[in-house]
Amino acid sequence: MAIHDLVMYGLDCFTPTGGSTSLGEFAEGGYTLLDIGDQFIFDTGPGHVYAVQYEDNDDPDKHLNEGGLQFLLNDVTLHSPYAPRLGGSDPTLLTPGPEGLTMPAGNRIGGLYRATFSGSDGETYTLAGVTLDFDDKSPIHQAVETTHVVYWIGAVPPDGTTLTVTGTENNTGGSPVCFVAGTRILTPSGPVPVETLRAGDPVITLDHGARTVRWAGGWRCSAAQMARNPGAVPIRFEAGALGNGFPAPPLLVSRQHRVMVASPIVQRMFGVPRCLVPALAFLEAGGAAFAPQAEGVRYHHLLLDRHAVILANGLPSETLWLGPNALAMLSPGNRAEIAALGATFRAAHIAAGPALTIPRNRACKRLVRRHIDNARAFLPPNLCPPVAAATAACG
């Protein structure tokens, strides 16, 4: 067992500027709400700093939650005003109180999401969100997962530094745009299991007819890996969860996988008829929930010449987008295979732009909430014609 010393910072060390989100929502529920361009001023003076010792059973050079289990070796009393949040979709915040909230020695500790920042001093910094009471053994509430401390990976910015978010990264072993094995993808010959698709095979896209798969990859996540890394647990959409029969049958995807929403509410909020929203944003809507797999899960990626919307179990869903966050979450082997397609391919893919509008994360949550409050379906009926051996675009 390797023993490590770590300095953690309460979120009261970070003051948002402008319209930025509170860092208190960093990695909340496994869903990073930070957006590129959000700004914070880092200052330990008015905040809380915590010295923590922990041990793990793997490579001491790895960061939290990358190398097996980690456990607190000493009690840690947290005073940050950003309190624990109840699990699931419950928005209730619990206040630590004037004496703080003590996390006993022996509790699990793990890193969740990372964010990179450009500092006003010209340097680059990397921050990781941390969860304590990872096993839901809170002294306050059994369902609490505390996510209100962070730590710097490498250099610590000087007090008073203005930090601008330049990127976010899943640090939980989660996955980017992935379909679970068994998902049926619409092709000119009808729906086929995603795991049978190979480079060179055609698939039907919503707006561009039949397009060729340029790369198909995947990875397997065991049940033990999912238990250690909740970011790897898929989300299951029940049949009809998004209204008007979408999807059919049920669909399992990775939590950051975006699916299409097309409604008058989208038009009013964003000035476009359709947009893409990550699966994780739908957990409050009913019919969508985390779905741990007792036998593990096999994830599959589909990459086309450009970002596109395809039909997965009838639900309009995105293909892989080669942005920096997606690449960071791919395995080294998958990244190497995509790199072999050439820099020109990736540059053209990115230059083509996203298939549909991708709202900021907080806006996605508001969009879902407005559909819930107004009892509106997320997709209209008769969005696409019946499955047929056709190469014409749907919709």
C-alpha cells in the first residue's frame, strides 16, 4: 500500500466571475457543468484548505481513482459552505454546520472530473474534483456523495489568479459517445447490431443520407470497473422514454452520449428546431436511469467523416465527435487507431462542425426541466419513415 499526502481545497476558494457557474457544481452527479470560457478567481484566503493522507493499492504515480481503491488515513473535517448533495436527482443541499462535516478515516476517496484552466499569469493549471464518502456512508445521510473539494494536479496557481476553463475531462473511467453492444443502428439494409459494423459499412444519417463508417472501435468495462468508476455505468432509456415511441426498444448509451431533442421548446430557447442533449441530463425526466450491468458492458464507438445523427433503436443519436474531451476519454489504443486516419481527416471532421446545435450543459438541464414542467414530449411523432432499404435521409 502506498501512502500519499494531498492538499485539497474547498470550493469557497473559487469565486465565479460574470455568468459562470459555481464550481460547487463541478462533477455533480458525474456530470461536469463547467463550460469552456467559465471564469473563477482562485484565492485560499477566504476559503478552506485541507491536508489529507490516503493510501491506495496500486501505482503511486497515478492520480486518484486511476489505480484502484483509495482510503482516508485520517479524519478530515470540511467547512466549505458548498455542502453535500443528496444522490440521484434530489437537489437538496445539506449544510455541514458551524463545526464542519467530518469524514472518518477509512472512507473511500476518489477523483471524478478534471478541468484545465488558463491562468491570468499565463500558466496552465489542471484541477480535479474529489468525492469523499464514496460508498454512501455519510454521517449525515446515507445517500450523500460529497463532491465539494478539489485538488490541483501539479502546479497550484497563486492567490488572486483568474482562471478560465479551457477543457474538461472525465476522470472516472467513463466513456465518450458510446452505444452498448446490442444497440441496433439503421443502415440501408435495415437495423443491425452496432458491434457488427466495420469501417466501410454504410449507416443512415438523419440529414445526410447514407454515410460511411470510417472507424468503429470499442472497449469492455467489467462490473468491477463500473463499481470503482461510476462514470462507466451506462444510462438506459426505457421504450418511449422521450415520448411518441422513442426509443423502441430500450436503449443503453454512455452518460455523455447526446441524443436529439426536437420540440417548440427547443425553438424558443435556442432559435433552432433541434439540438443534442447528453443522456445524463434526462435522469430527472423519468424513463432514464443508470443501469449497472452485472456481467459488465461492451461499449462501441462509430466515427463518420463528420459528426452526424443516426438512428439507434429508433432514437436519433450522435456519432463520435472528435473534440478534445472525447479523445481524452478514449483508450490509448482507440486514439492510436483514429490518429492513423491522418491529421487531415480529423481537421476536416472538426471543420465540418457539429451535426446539430449543442447547448451549454446548464442550458440542457433547463431544457429538460421545461419539458418536464410542461409535460411535453422530447421528440415529435413520425420523425422518420418506417425502416426501409433506402439511402435517402430521414425526416
